[in-house]
Amino acid sequence: MLMKKTILIFFIGIIISLSGCKLGPDFQQPDYEGPTAFRFDSIQTDTIVNLRWWELFSDSVLDTLIRDALHANKDVMVAAARVEAARANLGFTKADQWPSFGYNLGVNSGNSLSGIATLPNSSSNFFAFPEMSWEIGFWGKYRRLNESARAELMASEYGLRTVQISLISAVASTYFSMLDNMTKLDISKRTFAARDSSTEIIQARFDYGIVAEIDLNQAQIQRAISAAAIPVYTRAVAYDENTLSILLGKYPASIPFGFDLFSQKEPPEVPRGIPSQLLTRRPDVMQAEAAYAAQNARIGAAEAARWPSLNVTGLLGAASSSLSALTTSGLGWSVGGVVLGPLFQFGKNKRRVEIERANTEAALRTYENVALQAFKDVENALVAIQTIRLELLAQKQRYDAAINAEYLSMERYDKGQTSYLEVLESQRQSFDAQLAFSQAKRDLLGAHVALYKALGGGWLSPEEEQAFISSQAADTTGQK
């Protein structure tokens, strides 16, 4: 009896020890070997970006649009549903580590013995019993699968945040595009009104024989150019409104706006943070890292499939030839264990491991590529802000000079001091300068949006902000 207990304890100990083993490589976070500062960072601080950055534009309408989009956008809803699916999958995978319990109830009647022989008399059998089945997770198979499912859940959560940050950036950039096109539409309408009035004057002068027909034709051309620009920018505004409506999760409709384009504030200089922080702040980078971790865990699961597994089954119940005697008949029980393992499958299991290793290598390179893309996005946004700011200053000088030159040319023409060609050229340059100034203003605002998106910062809710503040306070207390 003592020997049997000793063997049983030894057997259970082997099961527990083997279940604690895990085949395959443990996940190692990739080392950072990148630059210590961004090339075009004029601040070079180590302060990470954590703020609702869209509020820095001080446009309450934009704030409302972003809040509405985060609440109702369909892509965000899809990403949130995928998080819930990943969370359920984690629970589903965890359940494989434990025994499964079921029940078996049945009745059969007849005079055939398994279809092989016929008995002289018919008989009936009734049975009822619970049953248990458990595949012991040798070699860490289920622990690796659980590890993979947990990493997939993290990847889905980072994926949701990636969608949210992309949504905020899309709403902001489309909003500024709409304001730009509204400004260009207004410029076109004012230019058309001025050219239409000028054309009427030229027409009257031509009718009285004061000016040549070429002057009238040139005036008509300039009026037509400005007239053609009106439907172009009307269409562009409508496209922007439709895009914003979809981002807000509703059917196309007109969109309200707050300040006009030239009243929009340029945000202050942003503390970019040191480059290595970008890898822990960009959700798409973290998503790629979590996907890499999930794939790495699958190597261990594939390696475990090459080794034996133990299936334990058990049942406890009753069986009787009479339904009335089923509850009074004695209990029957059965316990069994089966060791299953591959013997020779022409390298199939080995190839499965090779597949997972190759997929893991691909996941690592994907992560590295996403990280490189993140650095490129930040560098592009930084240089865009610096250069577009200079461009905007130049465009403003061009704008002021062109407006004044147009006025002076008309004055000179009315006094007979110059030809109408000078007026036409001044009008053309004035119209182009106004449109270019509007475009540069939009590009500068868009570059700021691109920088915030590239940095991956920003609290999306008051809860996130409070959690960060609490963590900072805890860190400060711990340092004391």
C-alpha cells in the first residue's frame, strides 16, 4: 500500500514538474540601438508628450468633433470589438490548461451485439455518468499558447489606440483642409466679384472705343479663371465635409466650424522626448512588438507538439438493464491514462517548428520596420514645421506685396500710365499669392498634427490623464 502511494506521489510530481517546463525561446524585448536625438529637434528635452494636444489649437468646435469621432467612429468600434474578441480568446486558451468535465446519458435496446452477432433475446441498457478528460500540458504547450494569446490581447489593445490616434489626426487634418478650402473659396468669390466689376468697366470702355478688344478679351479670361475656381473649391469643401461626416460615424452632412483658417493658433513648441521613448509611446510600435511576442511563443507550442502528451480520462456513474434500477445499482468507475506522441511523420512536426521560427523572424523584421517608420514620421514632421514656418513668412510677404501691386496697377491703368497687361499680371499674381498663403497656413497646421501623431502621445480620456499623474506621484514618493 505504501509502495502504491509512493508511486502515485512520484507520478504526480513528474506531471507537475513536466507541466512547469516550457519549450521554445523566452521573449526578449529588442534592444534599442537608434539615435539619441532627433535630427531636427530644436528642443531636445526628455519630456514625453502626454496631453490632449488637439486642445492646443484652442478651437472648441474641433474639440467637439474629435470627442464625437472617438465615440461613434466605426473603425474605432471595430477595433474595440477585436479587443473583446482577443480577451475572450485568452480565456478560451486558458481553459485548455485544465480538465474538462461533461456527462453522458443514454439508452440502447436490441438483440444485436455491436452489429456482429445476433442474441437470442433482446435487452435494454440504461447508463448515466459524469466524465472527465484532461490533456496534461507537458513541455509548456498550453502555457506557451496562453502566453501567445495574452500578447495578442495586448496587440489588439495597442491596435485600438493606433486607430484612435489616427482618427484624431484625420479629423484635425481634414478640419484644417476644410477651412483652407473655405478660405480659397472665399478668395475665389471675392476675386470673381472684383474681376466681374472690372470687366464691366472694360466692356463700357470698349463700347466707347476707348480701349482695344484685346483688353476686353484679357479681362474676360481673368474673370473666367476666377469663376472656374469657385466650383472647384465648392466641391473640395463638400468632399472635406463628407470625409469628416464619415469619420464622425454619420452620413454626409454639413460640418460646423469655429475659427477661420487664419485665426487658428499655431501650437507652441512641443517637447519631443528622447528617441528611445518613441518605441514605448507609439501604439503601432508596441502593437508590432506584442505581435512579435505572440509569434515567438508559438515556437514553444510547436516544439511541444514533437513530444509525447498524456491524456487522463475518468468516469463515475451507473449502468443498468432496467431504468427503475438505475439509481439503486452500484456505482461504477473508471480511470485511465494514455500517452500519445508522434513517431514518424516525415518531418512534419519539425517543419512546423521551422515555420513558426520563420514567422517569428518575419514578425521581428516587421517590428523593426514599424519602428524605423516611426522615426521617419517624426523627422519628417519636425523638418516640415521648421521649413513651412519659413515658407509661410515668405508667402505672407508675397501676399502683401501682390495685393498692393494689384491695387497700384489698377490705379496706373486708370490714369493711362500703363497697359492693361500689367494689370492682368498683377491680378494673376495676387490671386495665386492669396491661394498659396492659405495653403501654407494649412500645411503648417497639418505638420503639427502630423508631429503629434508621429510622437504617439496624448491622453484620450480623463482616466488616462489621472492614471499618469498618479504614477508620476508614486514615482516621486518612491524616490524620496
